Amino acid sequence: MNVFYEEEGTFKVGAIMADNDASLQVEAPHGKRSKIKASSVLLRFDQPALNAFIDAAQRVAIDVDADFLWECCGADEFSFETLGREYFGHTPNALESAGLLFKLHAAPMYFYKKGKGRYKAAPTEALKSALASVEKKRLQAEQKQRWAGELIAGRLPPEMQPLISKLLYAPDKNTLEWKALEAACEQLKLSPARVMGNCGALVTPHDYHLGRFLFEYYPRGAEFAEMPPVTLPSTLPRANVRAFSIDDETTTEIDDAFSVTPLVNGNTEVGIHIAVPALGIARDSSIEAIARERLSTVYFPGRKITMLPDAAIDAFTLAADGERCALSLYAEVGPDGAVVNSRSRCELVPIAANLRIGALEAVFNPEALAAGVVAHEFGAELKFLWRFAQHLQVARGKADSAGEMQRVEYNFYVDGGQVRIVERKRGSPVDKVVSELMIYANAEWGGQLARANYVAIYRGQSGGVARMTTVASRHDGLGVAQYAWASSPLRRYVDLINQRQLLALFAGEPAPYHAGDENLLAALREFELAYDAYAEFQRNMERYWCLRWIEQENVGMLAATVLRDTLVRCDRLPLVLRVPSLIDGRPGDGVRLAISRVDPWELTLHAEIEVPRVSDC
């Protein structure tokens, strides 16, 4: 005798080895013996054979129509034996009863299980809802499969077009669109970005990386809305100077310029002239709202996203096209290079020239200074500023070091998808003049604000940790008592805030911002986060263009220097990477890398340590 029984929600069969009334000892078709409760037994049978029973019963179940079964079972609870007699029209045999049980068990939408072998038909509305849900899932599965097929074939489904950014950067993984993209990625063994690229949704990896940044920080786009014209003051005094700026060739937001004027007492007056957008951007204006939202200009190779709209930049940049509004700090410098006196005022400054670093360094360099001749229209002024900058550096305890000129930076120039990466050593006379005068201006103006109890935003550093604060505090790295960011108001929002405070101070007016001002504190917090994020984006885009340059120049080998462990820095590129094959490398060791794979999508470069041939040793 055999039994058909239910155990843990599964139907099983076994041959009875021992029948102890309340329990049975049974042997499964595969030979395993077990003890089961007699109450678990649904049927006892002799035929068909034990090992054929389950398959035969399931074939019976296939022919049972669940819809018809549901219609004829009534609304009351029933046993499978009762339903079997009504459905088959006779007392069902073991195979028919087992087949009926399989069908009832496999159709939980139609039949609710109430006990051993007992069921109840689902209410009409509940069944309709369940069937609709199943149909919806079936249609969704078909839709997902169609979309995945389109993606695999390199075609972007039209329904996905408006969702490209969301799918790439912030996908809702419960949506059908994401599931289709995920299925395509799994089949193609590619990342979502690469699949989208194959479909033409992304033209280049550059679009992907830039799109991620814009999605997070410029969700409404980086373009400016229509802005009202900027109103400039018409009553500013005119400065009797001949000023010039020093910037990179691509700079359009010219924040600062310099002038050198001999005085009748034998001293020299150095003018540091800073663009003054605070004169024309009111705190409640639409331009102010944009600057507050953006917080800083974003720089990356080949492009930038400015904090201010072009109209505002054009109005305030210190371009060499006449007299420009500026907040000027004048330092009277004695023959020994020390500052004798200083004064500040808002004025119109004649900008005679916008000097560009690349061209200027050809004539204003250590060799020219050693020879005592700077062959330039502003040669005399540049020589004086160089001597003044040296004095300022010594005065803040940062005397020249022999290795200062060894610091290297890289300029990226992108044109039509082609990139030039130009190596430039820092610490040149041009760099020193600009940096020392900016440090002097920010420290001096920061001190004046602090002494007048006008709150400002400072950059402090102690114990090697830099931080932004509204309290004037020492900056150990620069060697100054305080350092207020005030020299780049066209490019940084905190400088614009500080400039408003300076204008009020010099005009004898109440400060626009006060200690504890929540607007000021919120701007500080958000600026610091944004500034770090923008800098990280710039580093990532520079890394991208380094990889593109390697592809562009078909570079197969790179020289590098070990930093630590498996980390190396390329010698002629601002590129740091890990080389797993590097073993026993010591910091400072030079190595040669054989490039095996460049992946601009993932911003990765795979390289291995070059193993020299025996003949090379």
C-alpha cells in the first residue's frame, strides 16, 4: 500500500513500511525512509506504481480547468473529495484525486486553503483583482523583454529617452525601465553607461561624467535664465593709476589687477584692485539668488560653469577696455620693502592691459630678473612687485626655499575633442607676485574687518587642518594672523559676502551681515561642501582627459614614480593609479608601466610594471 501525503506544503508519495495508527513509516521512491503523521495522509493507493504516481497526477492536473473548477465549487468551504465527485461525475480514483489536489494547490488566487485537503473559492472581486495583477505582471514582463531587446540591439526605446539621466545617476530599481536596462547589462556584460552609449544616448564618456555632475548640482541645467541688466554707480572717483591684470589665457572672470605708482616722498604705492560686483548685485536680486545657489564657478578642462551670468561678468570683470569699478587696496611701500601705510577705497580704475601668464613668463622669469632686465611694457612695475612680493613672503615667515620652483601643475587645453596637457612649474616670479599680493590683500582686509567687529568668512589652519569660520583665526600654512577670502568675488560667493562687509566698513555704514546671521552661516556651510564637490569633479575630469590623451597619442608606456605600496604617480601627467603587479616598490622609485587597458567610462587605467628583457639587463 502507498500513500499520497502533504508535508511542509509539498505533496509527496511513499510506500507504507509500518502503520502505527497515529503515524506511518514510509519509504520514498528514491529509498529514503521517514516517519509521517497519519493525519498528513490524503490518499492511499496501490496503482499506479509509486515512482510513476506524481508525474501521472500532474498530467491529470494539466487538464483540469481552474476557471470551470472555481465556477462549480460554490461559495462554501469544501473538501477535495466532494469537489472531485462533482467535477469528474463519479468517485475519483487516486490519480484523479491527486490531480485535483495539485490543481487546487497551484491556484491560490482561485482557492484559499483552509486545512488538510479543504479549500474555499476566492470571492469574485478578489479573484478579478488577482487575475488583473497577474495580467499586468505578464504585460510588464513582455514590455521589459521588448525594451531589453531594443537596448541589446543598440536602440534606445523612446519611452526611456526622458529618463536617461535618472536611469544612469539615480535609478529607481523598482521601475520597469531600470529592470529592462539591468537585464540588457547582464546579457551584454556591460555597465549601464556603456549600454546607453551603444544606443546613442551618450555620445562620449565625457557626456556621462559631465551629466552626472549636472544631474546632482545643476538639475535645472547650467544655462542662465534671462536676467535684468546690471546697474553700475556713476559717481565713483577715478584712480590716477595704470593698472594691469595677470591671468591664464583662458580667464574671463578677471578679479584682480595691480598698479605701481611712485610717490613724491620717495616711497611707492602698490595698488591691488579687486572687481567689485557687490556694487551692482543687491542681496534681494535675481542675480544674487543665482550666485547663492551656485556658490562658485566650476572649472574643468575645456569648459567652465560660471557663478555669475555673462552680463554680470562683463559688467564687472577688469577687462582692458577702459575704466572699471574696483575695490582698491593701496599699500605705501618704503625703500626697504616694508608697508608704511595702507588705504582702501571704491573707485574707477583704468585697466591698461590684461597680461597672460604664458606670454609673460617668456620675459618675466628668474633669468631676466638675474640680468636686471624685464623686456616688457610693464617691466619696471613687474620688477618692483617681484621685490615687494619677496619682502611679503619673508615677513610672513615663508622665505624662499630651493625646491619652490619644482612644484608642477598642468594646464589642459581642449579643442574639438583633442586635448593638450601642458606641464608648468609653480613658484615662478609670475606666480609669486600674484599669490603674495592676494595673500596680503586677504589678510589685510580680514584684519580690518576683525578689528571693526564686522563678521566675515575666514579660512583658518592649525595643526595641519584647514577650516572655514566666521571668527578671525590664524592660518599657519600661510603664516598670517587671519585670511579672509575677498579677492575673487566674481568666482566665489563667500568673497562676495566679504566684499559687502568691506564696502560697508569703508563707507562707515552698518554691516549687512551680523554674527550669528543664519543666512551667512548657511552660505558658509553650503559653500564648503560645494567647493569640495566642484574640486573633486575637476579632478575627475582632468583624469578623464589624461586617459583621452593616452588614447589620442597612442601611448603604450608611461614613466611613473612610486608613492607607496602599489600607488604610483605618472611623471608627465597629473595621473595617480594603482599597479597591482608592483612588488617591493619604495617611495621615490622610478618605474615604467606597460598600459594594457584604458577605460574612460570608469576613469580607470590598467597597467603593469614593465619587466625588462634579459638582453636589457
